[in-house]
Amino acid sequence: MAEHKHGEMNVDVQEKTFEGFVTFTIRSIIAIIGILLFMALVNS
């Protein structure tokens, strides 16, 4: 079995995936807030 060496794993793919997830989440929250504001303005 190979020896585990802390900090030597290539995590580029995981970092890109996480960055994409955060970007998607932020854009989704902005869109939801925009939709809620639009609905509040139309219904009043």
C-alpha cells in the first residue's frame, strides 16, 4: 500500500467544481430575490 503524504493530492478539479457551485448558488439567490421583488411590486 502506498504511503499517504499530506498535501500532495491534485485538487484542481474539486476547486473548479466548488467554484462553479458557489457561482451557481449566488446567481440563483439573486434570481430568486429578483423574482420575489417583481411579484411584490406587481401584486401591490
